Amino acid sequence: MRSSNPGPPHPPPPPVAASGGAAAARRKGAAASREWLVVSATGRSYVEEVGKHSIMDSAGLPARDLRVLDPLFSYPSSILGRERAIVINLEHIKAIITATEVLIPNSKDPIVAPFVRDLQSRITDSHGSNPHMGELPAGHGTDFCRQKSTLPGEVPKSSSLPSLIVHKSGSTKILPFEFRALEVCLESACRRLESETTTLEQEAYPALDELTSKISTLNLEHVRQIKSRLVTLSGRVQKVRDELEHLLDDDSDMAEMYLTRKISSQGLGESMSRVDSDIYTLHEDRERNETESNNGSIGGIKPNIEELEMLLEAYFVQIEGTLNKLSHLREYVDDTEDYINIMLDDKQNQLLQMGVMLTTATVVATAGIVVVSLFGMNIHIELMKDPETEQQKRASNINFWETTLWSAFGCLVLYILAVILGKRSRLLQ
């Protein structure tokens, strides 16, 4: 008979899967986090470890923009204007610019260190001249960054004047924070490309001149390496130039980069009115009101982007000058190559002429060999008989030397005639 006692209930298994999933999630979140150098509009700099999802939510960026900023990958230069941020990928400069902060992912790279110092100095100078510069109400910009460690090399505040821009009407105005940061990025990228171009010029011109004076394998290899660097550098400069040209041709993209104006146009209260009164002049207030009215009217009207347009045009001219230097160097390389090819062709022609003359001499000498062969044949003639008397010996010697000299003279005459005929037909010079 089976017992009706079911026995004590089994204890539930421990939540191994749940704990393991939480640990995996924590590991994944830690792996996705990265150290970012944050430079605020007040001039403060600190390092913060932030996950990419936090940046995407706070700055309103898609995942592909963060992949562009990954230091482990190499992407072509680009400047992307988003709703709440500007994504900068110019040469060694990778940054996210918001209305209040600049985030730099590869700040520990020695190549980026001068850019970081310049950015800190420029922002500190601007903020020291106007304490309200760049301040926006809480909740705008990126709010995920908290100060952890102040950089030891932080630049103290200065009383230098901030970045100004002169309008076509003659009035001056302080650039918004995002444009001051953008200017530092463009300046650093252009300065690096200009420095590499100058270094290449100082190395290329002497090497090319040396190659024209002495053609050797070592000099040719050196010039080949210089040409390879020239092609690579020209492509990088051309990409930056194309990106600036694309922005200058698209007014909507430039209008998208006015982050401070976007925030101010939302009517955020008294705090924004205080910032507006400190930053913008009455002329700018009028321009902003006209822009807001234009945004609500016909879309074909050009937005007010004069200050950004002037900023981009300045660096477009600078990068255009760098590209012109590389173009002149490329033309010099091409001219040197043409000169070397002409020299090689001339040497080849000289070798061919020498070969023709040697072949002609060989053919003429064959006539003398024919004479020797005829006299060397075993035939019985009067000339071949052995002399018996002294008079016959002397006559035999005279005949030998006469035959030899006349044969050599005939070969020489034939050679001279062949050379004259070759020069008349312009086969020889």
C-alpha cells in the first residue's frame, strides 16, 4: 500500500542564473565604460568614466557616432552636427562638444596633449574675461559627469580677451562656447597638418635635388618613400578640406551646430535671460529674433549663420593653403620624375648608339677576317710557295705586309663610310 504522506517539500534552487546574469550585466557595463576628459565651460577639467549608453542618452547621439570616436579605429575626418552636440573627428582630434562641455576620449594620448592644453587655456581665458560665459541652466548639456580628479596641469584663469568675431556690419561679438571649442579643434588639426607638410617639404626638396644630381638606388628609394608619404598626407588634407567645404555649402548643417541658440530659443526662464544679457549684444538679440521668425516661415530663407560661416571660411583658407603646398610639392616630384626619365632615355639612346657603332665595327672587321681566311686556305698558288732564295724571301715579306695593310685600310674605310651613312640617315648623332 502506497503511503499518502507526500514528504517534506523540496527547497527552491538558489538563483544562480539571476546572480550570474547580474554579474554578466555588470561586467558588460564596465566593459562599455571609458574614461573621458571633460572640459566644462567654466574652465574646469576632470576625468570621468562613463558608459556609451549614458553619453548617447545625454548628448542625443546615435551609436555610429561613438564608433567614429573610438581611438582603436581609423575613420576619415568628419564634423557632425547633432541635436544637442557636435561630433568632431579631425585627424588626432576626437571630441564631443555640447553647449556646456567638451568630452575627449583619448586625452592620455601624447599627440592629443597639446590640444587639451590649448583647449583648457582658451576656455579658461574666455571664462576669466566673462564669468557668466557658457553657463546654462541645470538639465541641459551632459549631466552625467561629476568631478573626480582635477588635472594637475590645469591652466589658471587669465584676463585675456575671449574669442571674438567681427561681423560684416563691423560689430564684434563673443563666440558661443561650442564654436570656441570647435575653433580649437580646427586650429589643432590644421596646425598638425601644416607641421607635417613643412617637415615633408624640408625633407623632400633636398632629396629630389640630390636625385637629379646622382641617380642611385638609395636616392630612388628615399624619393619613393617621400612620394608615398606625400600621397597619404595629401589625402588627409583633402578630406579635411572637403568636410569644411561640405559644411560651408550646407546652411542647414551649419544651423544645426548652433547649440546655445537652440537652448536659448526654448525659453528656459530667467536664468537664460541673464546669460543672454551677458553674452549677446542688442544686435544679436535682434538677429536671433529674426532667425526664430524665419524658422517658422518659409524654409527657403537662409538662416543666420554668419559667425560660424566666417569661422569655417578662415580655416578653409588655411587648409587650402596647406593643400596648395602639397600640390606644389607633388608637381615638383612629377617634374623630377620627368627629368629623371629624360636622363634615363638619353643614357639609353647613348647605349644604343654605342651598340650600333660596335656592331658596325664587327661587320667591317669581318671583311678583314674573310681576307685572312682566303690566304689561310690550303691551295697551291705561286704566292704560297716557300721562298728558296733571299730575293724571294724579301718579296714574300713585302707581299705579306702589303696585303695586311691594305686589308686594314679597307676595313677602316668601310667603317668610316658606314658611320657617315648612319649620321646622314640620323641613326647616329
